Amino acid sequence: MKLRSVVGAAIAGTGAIALANAAIRNRAPPLEPALSGSQRTFEWNGFDVQYAEAGDPEAPDLVLLHGINAAGSNGEFREIFDDLSEDYHVVAPDLPGFGTSERPPLRYSATLYREFVRDFVAEFDTPAVVASSLTGAYLVDAADDLDFASVVLICPTERGGPDRNLLARELLRSPVLGEGLFNLLGSKPSIRYFNADHGYYDMGKVSEEWMDYEWRTAHQPNARYAPASFVSGFLNAEFDLGEALADVDAPVTLLWGREAEITPLKRGRDLAAAADCRLVVVDDAKLLPHVEFPAASLDVVRDAVGQ
């Protein structure tokens, strides 16, 4: 009798989670692009990767690569994209598995993103590149295969999560429970918490409209598969960023929020010393100085690119 009760409760619980998941799916409309400009498709290894393009095609190429999180997208550059397009030919992809790009149910890896970054950046002739957080590490790892004009890295890091945890990844990938757990991770309270905890120093700098967009991008079909690899440590880059950064054959600028905690300023100072590169610190900012202080960040990027 007890076993029957337990089984019945488990079935009922699973059914309730499935119903909740379906309700959330029905609430999330299709996702529009986060950035203005022309919307293009880069066909890569079976993915349709979407990217925004703006500015004079004859102007110097500038590639913007967003960081990785459960609600990641090229909208990370929403405060500086249009201004940069006045001086540069700017392109900003949604990484595979994020934003408006395709999100097949793969077991995403650091190697996949390194290869994507390499192949996408290689489409342009000696571009300047701005890359954020973990994606900055992928760019540095691929640098031997690329020809840059200059590089700006925003709070770069080799680690976006804990050590690899296979159980955690497979749990988040599971059809009912995994979707339910990811719905909690991508809920509006969770998005607000993570933004306040390590994204923004001043939550007044992030609008309710933007957090709604983050919620919607985290609830698109197959949205959980790339973040499942991220939060379980499978997107961590397995190399020493300081050593690799020293070998980049282009001027490198590090842009850092002074209040960043996930990648503290001390790490930025250590990287700048190890690689003999420029470090620019923005006060009263965490991981997203280019959102909290777009004017200062625009000055850094323009100075690094040379205009």
C-alpha cells in the first residue's frame, strides 16, 4: 500500500510538472531579435546562426560576441550597438543555442563554441573583436587561427561554472523534470536575482522590458540544452587564460567592472600583468560595464580600435 502511494504521488507530481511546463511554453511567444539592423543567417555545421549587422560595409569590421548564461543573447550589446555602427561595420551573432539562433538538443561543449568563434570571426578581414566573459576565453583560445586588428575582452574568464558534473547536465536535459528545473532557473525571480547578484551593480540600469526579454529567450523551444552544459561545467575552457592571452598577436584591452565578483578585479590585474595588456576599470559596475556605462565603454572600444 505504501509503495502504491509513493508511485501514485510520483506520477501525480510528474504530471503536475508536465502541465506547468506546458503552461509556461504557451506563455512564451516567439523571440524577436534583440538588436536593430539587418538580420542575417550564418550557416555553420548544421546550425542557422542569426546575427545582427549594421553600419557601412566598407567601414572597419567589428565583431561583438556576447557572454554565456541561461538567458544569453546578442542583446547584451544593446546599449552600444547602434552607436558603434556609426563608425564601424558591426556584426553581433546570437551564439549557437541562444537567442534567435537554432537550439538543437546537443550536448554543447567548450570545443563547439571555440570552433564557432573561430569560424565566425574568420569570415571577416582582420576585424576588431569585442568578446564578453567566457566567450572571451574561446576567442583567445582560437587566436592562433585568426588575424585581429584589435581585441577588447570584457571580464574574460575560463570558467563559467563548477567542475564538470555529468549528473547535473543530464538532469537538466531530461524531458519533464529537467525542463521544470530549467524553468525555475530561467524564472523572472531567478533572472532578477542573478542580474542583481553578479550582472549589475545598479539594478536601475536594467529595465523590466529587458528582463522580460531574458525570460522569453530562456523559454524558447530547446532553450535549456546549451545552459545545461554551462551550469554543469561542460563549457569551461581548459587552458590558462593569462598564458594564452600573452600570445595574442594584436593589441588587447581588458574592460572590467570594479565591483565584479564572479571575475574579480584582481583577476583582471593579474591577466593584464601576465599578458602586458591594457586594463580599463569602470567604477560602480559588475560584469556588464558596457550596459551600465555605455558612453565610457564606447570610448574604450573606439580607442582600442583606433577611431
